[in-house]
Amino acid sequence: MSEQKKEKPATLRISSDVAREIRQHACSYHKTEVCGVLIGTKDEAVTSIVACIAGANAAQGGTHVTFTQDTWEHIYKIKDRDYPNERIVGWYHSHPGFGVFLSDHDTFIHKNFFSSPQQVAWVYDPHSDEEGCFGWNGELLERLSKFAVVDRRGGELAGAGEKPEPTLSGSGSPDEWEDAAPAKSEEKDEDLSRLARTVSFVFSHLAVLILGGLLVWYLLPHIVILPVPVDPQTGQPLREYQISPSSDSKAPNSDQGRSNAGQSSGQREPSKPAETKRRNVH
């Protein structure tokens, strides 16, 4: 009968509070990567993560993130103030929408800034809610097959929480449970609702005014002003643009007048030969 191999204990322990803070930081930026460092302790066998510091002023992009000089200054300022007895035991960053792995850029950061044997790299994808951790195995970076999430409030007695229980209304019906929500949250929701109603009221009235104006313009008669050339000496419209009182047609132009005059003169010319005959008789 072969001997069963004993399961190795987890070499990484992370506080549930830290894991939640990492998720919240990553979910606040769904289109760009974020980063930060992991604070904790380490001994010969186990690395314990007890806190994290977000990487402010990092160079963020859709598929990369970089610790800048300002980022490191911020990190060490917070660490020296809040965690003087702990160490930087690794770093974390997000992969929004493309899974949990270490890219070439991520590997470069880990090898140059987190090269200690027990320092780790935590990766979280806020789109798929997948997370994983990578650590050193000799000279290779590998994904850890096991890590322990530790609840710092473990062992607390049931009912010892500080939050009040929800209360029932006067009838005591289970359908009438009411959450004890803060008053400020209710006021904020009411303000947003009032603002939404005001915006809807204003835009609906603007839409009615615009549609009414368009209907009036297209359906009712309206005056159209057209330019008319005038005589510079008299200031009156030119003859060809004058409108006769009895007709809407234009007055005849000068060419038509000359042609009519020619026709009248042609009709009077036959009377001249008759006058010549009378002179010859005398």
C-alpha cells in the first residue's frame, strides 16, 4: 500500500480585508490597470499579508501600469507612518477584462522591484472577478496553487457584531422589513430624484416649444422678403420689376415697347401714297 503524500500547507496568507480592498480599488477603474503594494510579515515558511497601500500617481493604461517616483514616495510615506514594523511583501495590480497572468511588463516589474524569494504578485480581474497569486519557485515565477484567506475576526462570538439588526414595522409582517439606512443616504437619493424630475420637466417643455415652432412655420403663411433692384436716381423699382395694379404680371419691358411701336408705324405708312396722288391731280 503506497504512502499518501501529505498536503503541503499554504505558504501565503492574506487577510480577507486586504483582498476586499484590492477588489474595491480595481473595480473603481474598469478600463485601466491599478497597482499597489502588499504589507505584512514573512518568516522561513509563510508570508502573511495584513494590509495594502494603493499606488497613487501611478502611470496607468488599459493594458499596463507602472510605479512612478511619486508612487514610491507616497507608498513609503504611508508605510512609515502606519506600518513601521511591517515589510513590503509583494505587490498587486488589476487586469481589467483579460484574465489572471503576468505579462512581460509585469514580470519585469517583479524581477526588478520584488525580487525577494518570498515576495508575491497578486492579480485581480474586476470583469470576471477572478484572482490569483504568483510567487518565486527558485528562479521561476509560478502561480501559487494554494493560499489561505484569513478572517481577522475569526473566533468572534455570534451576535457580537456592532451593527444593529433591522426592525419590523408596526404590523410585524416579514414583508415589511426596513433597513436602518443612514439619513444622509436617503436625503441624497431624494435630491437625485428631484433633480431628475426637474431635468425631465425642462426638456419636455423645450421639445414641445420646438415642435410647435416648426409646425407654425410650415403650416401657416408667412412673409418672405426678396431683394428688388431700384433705380439709383429715382429710388423706384426698375420697370421690369414693377407689378401692375390690375395684374400680377410684370410690365412690358423696353424691347416689347419698341416692337409695338414698330408695328404701329407700319400700319400708318400706307396713307402716304394717297396723299401724293392728290397733289398730282392739281
